[in-house]
Amino acid sequence: MTGDDYKLFGVYASESVVDALADALYEEAGVVDLETYFDDTSESVPAGDPGAEATDAFAADVLESFATLYDHADFEATERVDPEAFELVHLAAIPQRVTGLRERFRAAATIQETDLRTVQTAILAAALDVEPTV
């Protein structure tokens, strides 16, 4: 991994959130299939990859607005999502953003006394302005 590479990280989200994220990334960078776009056997994505640039920008927005998104997140609705319905999606961001997001997601899970997939889905749903449930 060079200094300009993006690091892959996974987030869990409900189907409606994954669909909204996929739509946003298609519009932004032409990512046709978010679930297979990034090779999850690799740890990094080279600089210049349009999908990585788009997910990094999304991650930056989420990180910058995390407190506001937390306040708007519907954790109760997300807790009603069937535990088997969450999907793991891989995104790419610069390493510092990945670390920052992981720390904030963990802190939010501790505060909410819930699991990471509930927190990740609720926060991402707020960021994408969609319902966390189907």
C-alpha cells in the first residue's frame, strides 16, 4: 500500500441503505455493482480509482457530519431489522478516515448499547436520507 492508496473497510447495512448507497455511487462514479466493485481480498485500492474516490468522499462527509447524523439516526427502527437482513459492503477511504469512522461507530454502539451493524445502518441511513428498514 502506497501513501496515496485507499484502505478497504466494511460496513453493515440494511437492504434499503445498501440500495441507496449503490444508487449514490452509481450517480457519482459509475459504480455499477457496489457489492462486487471492490476486491475484498485486497487491503487497498490504488489512488485514482473513481469508486474509491467516491466512497472516500462519502466517508469524509459522514465523518464530518457524524454528530448531526447520530442525532438524526433512527436507532429504534434499525433495531427492528432482522439480524439476518444486514449486508456487508466494502468501501474505500484514506486510512485516517477509516480509523476515524471505526472509532465513532464503536463509540456510538457503546452509547446506544447495541451492535455495530445497527449503528452503521442507522448512521448511513441518516446520511443518505432513507429509512433504515425495508
